Amino acid sequence: MIMKKIIVLSVILSAATFSFAQKGFEIIEKKDQKQVDVLYNKKLLTAYCYYDSVRKPILFPVNTVDGVTVTRGFPLASRAGERTDHPHHNGIWLNYESVNGLDFWNNSTAIALEKRNMYGTIYHQKIINKQTGKDNASLTTTAIWVRPDKKILLNEQTTFLFSVRGNDFIFDRKTTLTATDTTVYFKDTKDGMIAIRVARELELPSKEKSNFVDDKGNITTVAASGNDVTGMYYGSTGLKGDSVWSSKGPWTILTGKKDGKDITIAMIDHPSNVGYPTYWHARGYGLFAANPLGRKIFSNGTEELNFKLMPGQSTTFRYRFIIHSGKVFTKEQMNTEAAAFASSK
């Protein structure tokens, strides 16, 4: 009888241990698929992806803790009703429009072969560290920024710090860029530097179509939105909507409703970054970006920053995202979040 009780107790304890082991973060590397899945309680929060077609590493998709996908699917996993503009807008990424005259931002498989000598590519190199815990995880990667002739301009090391706090999926990106044996110039320009392309429901409502042109003369037409589009930007300066574009401040949020949930996407700049506080390249059609190096267009010519790294010199960029499901953050809450990020190491 005693032995039976011991066996039953052992089974119960083993089940409890197994159950506990299933909770928290997991990082699963899938080399054959060129992605690394980040799961929380067995549910996908995001994946670090380095597909050949994307021309840079990205986080894709990005989900809330309760399973709402906040990133656009096109062109990697298209959904009915999505916009099909700007095929280089994939998930969350970091790159820049003009690096030694090469366009890293707009590069994609949509670029004609005869024009690809004008674009740069970021190649993932390796995973150098990954750690998981109950409510925290980290992933450290390396990559190279490469010219079309395969000359390496920059070495990149990036650490993602993932955490969950209630209904908040929070992650920091810390990226250090180091020039190789060539001086690297980041020309002051519009498109950069860290960005997310959001799902259609989180775009800002628009009744008119718009045309957008890049510095190569490529024109993209963005159609008017429908009634299901619910997004709204709120900046730290008090501006909202389309007025947030070209504003400057430590944080901006995008709010909206998707799959019956109230969603907030917060992006926070760090005081140690070049160009702090950043300018916000926040477009109504779903591009939500921070550009610390592009000053001229956003300031109507009153500022200009042509940043450069000498051979062997490094710079580090730090950003925090909060993907929130539930009641929209207030300005006071965001100021508190920004202060916490500013004081973090």
C-alpha cells in the first residue's frame, strides 16, 4: 500500500515537473528553414528569420501574448485584403537607405537584375548565444552588411532581449555596427532605421490613394483603406495621427483593434543612440519607423546629420518594443516605460 502511494506521488510530481517545464520561453533553431522560433508557453511570439529573399534578418511574424498577429503578412505569408505595396517591408527590421551610396532599405527580390548593383544586403552569419527562462529570453546573432561585389562594409552583432509581463510582449534590440577597413558613411536620408510594417487593421484610415517614390524614382501606389482599418499614432509630444510623421521624441505608440482585441504597439528610443531623440517616420499605411540619422527631410532643412564610422569604429543602437493587448497605454504610462528603458543597462 505504501509502495502504491509512493508510485502515485512520484507520477504526480513528474507530471507537475513536466507541466512546469512547458511554461515560459523556448528558443528553437530551425537551420533548414533559416529561422529561430521564439515561443512562450508553447505559443509563437516571433521568429528571427534570415530568408534569402528578404535581404536582411527580420523578426516575423510578431504576435501578442494572446495570439494576435500585428505584422503584415505580404510578401512572405499574404493574407486576403492586405496591401501589396513596398515588398521590402517585412516584420521588424533594422537597416538604412544610404550606406556608402548603397540602398539597404529598399532592397528586395522585386528589384530588377540590372539595378541590383545599387543595393546592399545584410547576411546573417550565426547564432552566438541563446538563453531562456520563465519570463525572459535572449538571442544574440551576427551579420554582415555587404556591397554587391561582396565587400563587407559593416560587421553587426545584435542581441534581442525578450520578456513577458502580463499581456505585454516586450523586446529590446541592441545592435552594434562596426566598420571594417573602410570609412562608412550614412547619408542623411528619409528611409531608416528600425521599423515594423503592421497588419492592415492597424493602419490609419485613409479615403484617398497615395503615391510614394524612393530615391531611385520607383513609384509605389498605396490604395485607400476600408472600414476595418482602425489605427492611430500618438507621439510623446502630444501629436497624433499623420502629424506624428516628422515629429521628434523618445517614444511613439500605434493603437488599433484587431481580431476583437485592443492593440498598442510602442516603440521607444534610447538616450545613448546617435540622433536621440529620434525622428519618427510613421506612415498611415502601416510603416512605423524610427530614423535617428535622417534629419534634413523631417526638419525641413533646419537639421542635417551625415553620420560616419571610421575603419574599426563602432556605434550601438538600442530600441524597445512593447506589443500590448488590452487597454491603450496613457501618456503617463509611456513616459514611465521610456524612463525605465533609459535607465536600463
